[in-house]
Amino acid sequence: MIRKLLRRVFGKADPARVEGKCRIIPFEAHGVSRDGISHAARRVAEGLHAAGYKAFVVGGAVRDMLLGRHPKDFDMATNATPEEVRRVFRRSRIIGRRFRLVHVMFGEEVVETSTFRRLIEAEDAQTDEHGRLLRDNEFGDQEQDAARRDFAANALYYDPVSQEIYDYHDGYADIRANTLRMIGDPEVRYREDPVRMLRAVRLSAKLGMKLDAATAAPIAAMKELLGNVPQARLLDEMLKLLMSGHAEECVKKLRAMELHHGLLPMLDVILEQPQGEKFVMLALQNTDQRIGEEKSVTPAFLFAALLWHEVLAAWKAHQDAGERPVAALHAAMDEVLERQRAQLAIPRRYDAIMKEMWLLQPRFEQRGGQRPLRLLSQPRFRAAYDFLLLRCESGEVDGEIGLWWDEFQDASDERRAAMLLPDEAAPKNRRRRKKPDAKPQPEAVAQMVLPIE
Ligand code: ATP
Ligand code: MG
């Protein structure tokens, strides 16, 4: 009778099977078919099953499939040790020294396969003086593996053979409620790994999921802990955030939670000035749009944009001190990059591209003689031009310059000759062109000759 009533109130009976602390949700309830996972991930699961091991797709991929999104990649978790996995698949190799994982290769695809791990108990754990965990690479069982993960929605295990989902922390209910909730005591979990605060912001922005109140609450008081995280790790997370396709939303959220102070020193200053803020936001929107269209994007373009207003300020200071413009720009670039490195080190491999992009900017103002043609033939012209359009759109430079280059680059030789400004040395006397109504849209980094990263 009561059961009948409950069924009427709550809909169908709970279809999950319960085994210990785990709820096992059948395909009929969640609807995620094994056809949605990659061929290679399926082969890894089948191979491990056939050899008598457990194997699951885990983490972001299960979450994304349940949300109806296409996963970036399919990571596997198993109870087989790395050596055992290695023995099952001829084309595989063990990687990593601290966290030993196996890369299993099928054709072009690589499936990262990790052995279940457990969180090391407090008394044996190695932590820094703030409680940050220095290692968590002990092997464990599936239940322990679920407990060491960050959000319940990230701790679901999908078995491609049975098509069942294993859920230890009610992550399935969270996904249905569109909520990110930290497993365990959020304060303890942020102390163990402060990067989880950034992951909370990034994943909620990227997935459009709300942060559970108890998960969000401690962040304001704990944000200083990010200062103890190694630089390389912060940069890694920052890159993920900027290249997530939702960078604008992420940065807005970081600001709302005041996580950008100190952590993202490059944003600290820039976002406080209206023109700098507008420029950064346009650059982020532009990157998000390109990622959405699956066009190539390089972090160097974005870093160049994020630092541009600092470069401008330093450039002006050097010129005010009597340096000639080009020398002053070189000095400003070095100064800004040095300052940035002391806070959050941008890899040096991006320096050359950022500098090129910046150095080409003043050359857009020179529109007489052979100079525009020389600028057009620069390999980085397109990227620098996209950068210029963002400057125009943000109001930093006269939109007329952007329009001039928009026309000049595709114009016939005859038209180009007519467009060149007669007196380069006295730009104040130049003939002004009538502004058309439409503004050129930044086509962005379309033809950038840069690698996709
Ligand atoms: P994305 O879609 O951006 O890849 P993701 O959740 O898959 O998101 P990954 O960095 O690929 O993120 O991590 C894979 C899984 O590893 C996560 O889903 C989570 O279960 C676990 N994980 C990652 N980082 C942490 C962390 N800092 N603390 C605890 N668990 C983590
Ligand atoms: Mg992932």
C-alpha cells in the first residue's frame, strides 16, 4: 500500500540495484549506450573483462555522456595493476613515475588506463604545512577510488560490457539535478588540493552546472591556499580554463568568487581598468567562439591579449622616460614578461609568438610607402591583424585603421596604390576615408600558422 503510494508520488520504483555502498544503475534507467564510447575504450574494457578484470569508463566521460555532451576522451579505471594491463594489450606502455598509468593504443587512439587508487589515510599522508596532499598513488579498490575523486558527478563508473553505471556518491542524482557537489567535507578536500576550487569554477562554467551551496561556501575563505600550489600545476589548470570554450564565463566566475586576485596576476590589474577589461573580454569571447567552431587556437594569442594592456602601460612609461618607440616597446615587453614569470610562469616557448604579435601592432599605423606591403608578407600578419581588430573593437585604436587593413589586404594592386597614405610622416594631414556602417568582425586567428595545442 505504502509502496504503491510512494510509486505514485515519486514515479517509477528506484531501478538501481544496491551492492554495499554502491548503486548500480541499469541501462534502461540511464540510457547511455556503449555505442557512445570510442572504439578503443570499448576494446580496452572488453580485453580486460576477458582477462578476468573489472574495467570502467570513468570521470568526465561518464558525466558528459549523461549530460548529453560529447566527451573529449575516455579514461578507463581497472582493478588490474599497470603490469597486468600491459600484459593484456600488446600495444601499450606504462607511463609516469609517481602515478603509473598505462597508455593502450588502438590505431590512432590512446586510452589512458589507471588502476584504482585510494586516498592515503591522514596519519600516513604526506602533506605540506598547509595540508596539501603530496601524493595519493597507493592502489586501492573501486570504492576507495570513487572516494578520492573530486565531485560526485565525476565519480561515476560506466561498464561498457553490461552498460551499467556504478555510483558510490549519488553522482547520478546530482547530474539529474545539474549540480556539482564535492565528495566528503569540502573544506578538507580543498585543503588536500586547492586546485579543486578552480576545477569547481571551470567545470560549472563549462557544463552549465550549479555549485552546491556547501561546495561553494568555503572557497572565499580558502582561496589563499592557491598560493601554495606549484606553478606548473596552476598554469595547467589556467590553460584548461582558458581553452575550455567557456573562458569568458570562467573568468567572470573567478572574479565573482574573487579567485582572480593573486592567482591570475595578469588579470588582477587589467580587469580593474575599463578598456583593459573590455579588450580581455573580447579576446576571451573570440577564443570561445573559435573553439566552438573547432578552429585552431593557440594559448600564445590569448596570453598576448591578456598581457597587452600591461605592455601598453610599460611602453608608455618607457617612452615618457625618453626612449624611442621601438626600443621602448622591446623594453616594455621584457619587463612585463619578467614580472609575469615571477607570478605565474607562462612557458617560454610562447614568448616569441607573443612578442611578434605585439611588435607588429605599431606597424599597422604606418600606411605609406612600401611598409604596408612588407607587413602583409609577415607570416604572423593574420594573427596580428586579428589582434588589431580586437584593439579596434575595444576602443583602444581608431576603428578606421582596422577598416583600412580589412580592405587593403584583399584589394587589387591598383586599389592598394590608391589607398596608400601619401604623407606617412604627417599622419594628421591624411585624407580620412568615410566610415562604412558595418564594422569588420575579428575573423580572429583564422589563418594563424600556429600549431593547435
Ligand atoms: P574535463 O572534461 O575537463 O577533462 P574531467 O572531470 O574529465 O574534466 P580530468 O582532469 O580529465 O577532468 O580528470 C579526470 C577525473 O579525475 C575527474 O573526473 C575526477 O574524477 C578526477 N580528478 C581530476 N582532478 C582531480 C582532483 N584535483 N581531485 C580529485 N579528483 C580529480
Ligand atoms: Mg577528462
